[in-house]
Amino acid sequence: MSAENVPVTPEEMDALRADIDAVDAEFVALLDRRARAARRIGELKQERGLDTYVPARERMVMNRVFELSEGDFPRRGLETVFREIISCSISLEGRLKIAYLGPEATFTHEAARRSFGASVDLEPQRTVAEVFARVESGEAQHGVVPVENSMEGAVTHTLDELMNSPLKVCGEVYLPVSQNLLSRSGSIPEISLVCSHPMALAQSASWLRRELPTVAVEEVESTAEAARRAAEEPGVAAVASVMAAEAHGLNVLAGNIQDARANATRFIVLGRAWAGRTGKDKTSVVFSVKDRPGVLKDALSAFAGAGINLTRIESRPSRKRAWTYVFFADFQGHPDEERVQTALANLEDHCPYVSLIGAYPEVSPEGAG
């Protein structure tokens, strides 16, 4: 008989459970010790007028946790546990309000939870502009908004607000877009209407045509509104996230029905200052160029000459004069680095306007999957 098939005796089971109980007792004591330190840090931050949320420090804590792990506890689970530990610690340091593009149970809500955990005050807003306004007025300390989708491209409302706001990008999070068919009903044949946000319906169009060819489809203002209707109206199904299913007590009749399996959305965290340097950072800049041939190539050469990798560039109308544009660029590096400072100085040689709109710990898009 192999070792795997040897039955566990009651005595051995009791011993293992006793070991777990001992570990739990030690874990709780250490959490209390951590909480006391967090409260004291909060007092010091208040005395010195420092921000409660420090993205660079959080990234360092998380990286250290991963390095300390021997691999027995799953990495994703470890990240989830410490995300909530950090969230609770922040709440002990001071009350933190986070504005996000709502309503509740949307992907932006999920991104805000992933960034800040569940122990802070998450406040849904109706529009991207309202998120910016809440943070600018000081009614919220930070905001979370979508900035781009891997299939649909840039979220232009966010770029336009960034262009004119004093706020800075201090964090980013990638979230996989997983659309699901949700309903009170227990089976797909009971469905007579599918509703969702137009983008969610478009992302699931092939599946809906193939699996529900005769069922009516209706557009609503958000995936959360679709889930609410599915919870209240018999025979109605929503295309939305698993988080929406949990929030409204719905059944997941079919999972991952989106057409593109690699679809993900990138969200940004807004604050009054960018994050400190961690060693693996990203910086966002907006600039305009002079009106002459080859000027954009010359401007971008400032980054290439400094050995800096551009991860994204996007153009938007300047809104100041017809047919003039500004460019949004993200690149790897931090403004505290000498090579970044050199690149930005060279960029200014070709551009009448250059503004740093953020710096933050870089997150790998692969982490969205």
C-alpha cells in the first residue's frame, strides 16, 4: 500500500488540527501586534500631514511577502489575504474614502476592491468626471477609473479628465473581463430576455447568437443594473461579473461567455501625488508637439535615447484649437531616476507642453489572468 493510501488515524487528525489551532492563535496574536503598529503609524502620519495610502510601501510589503513564502500557500491566496490585512491596517490608520465609477458590483468596483480591499469606504459615482471632482474637492482621498481595454482601446473620458485635472496617477490594476450569464432561474431554457451594458453585450455577442438565438436582448446603463433586473424579474438574465451574481444572489448559468478570452481592462488610481519609487515603476506623461514634419519622431527619440521603454501612446484632441492634439504616453521608469529626468528634458526640447500626470508601481498585464 502506498503512503498516499495509508488511512489517517483519528489521533493523527486530532494532532494536525491541534497544530492548525496553535498556528491560528499565533496568527491572531501577530495580527493584533500588527494592528497596534498600524495605529501608531496612523498617528505619526496625521501629525506630519502624510497620506494614509502609500502605494510604493504596499508594493514593497507585498513583494516581501512573496519572497518569504516557501510556496505551500498559493500565491493568489497569499495576495488576497495580505490585501485584506493591508486594507484593515489602512482603516486603523485613518478613514479612507475611495470614489470609483459605479454603480456597485461593476468591474470598476471590483478593481477598487482589488486595489484597496474591503475595509475602506468605497463610494460609487455616476461618471468619470464625478470621480475626479470628488477627489479634487477632498471629499475622497483617491479615485479609481478605467483608462483602457485590451480590445476596445482607450477610455476617452478618463484621458480628457487627466488632461485638465491637478490629480496624479498613483496606481494601476489590470482586471480580466469575465462575462457571465446570470439569472434567478435554474436553467437556460427558462430565459426569455438578456440584458446588459452595450459593451458587455458586444463582448458576448457570438455566444448569445449561438446559444440563445431566439431570446430578446436589451441594452441597459450598466452590468449592475442588468443584474438588479435579473434578480427582480423572472425569466430575465444579465450578462455581468461573478461579483454582480454574488451581490444580487443570482445563479451563474454560463461562465466566461465573452468572445475574447484575453480581454482585460486597465484601471488607474487617482490621488494628489504620484507614488514613490519602488525599482519597478511606470510613469505617465502628456505632451503636445510643435507643428513641423517629423516632430513626433524627434520627441519619441528622447525616450529611445535614454533606453526607456514606452508601453503605451495615445493621441487626443487638445480642445484648445481645431485639429491640434496632445499625446498621452506611459513608460517604464520613475521621475526620480536620472535617465528619466534626462529623457523628459530632451522631450521638452521638442514639445511646447510637457506634464507628468503620474508615477506608480508597475503591474504586469499577465496578472490580470
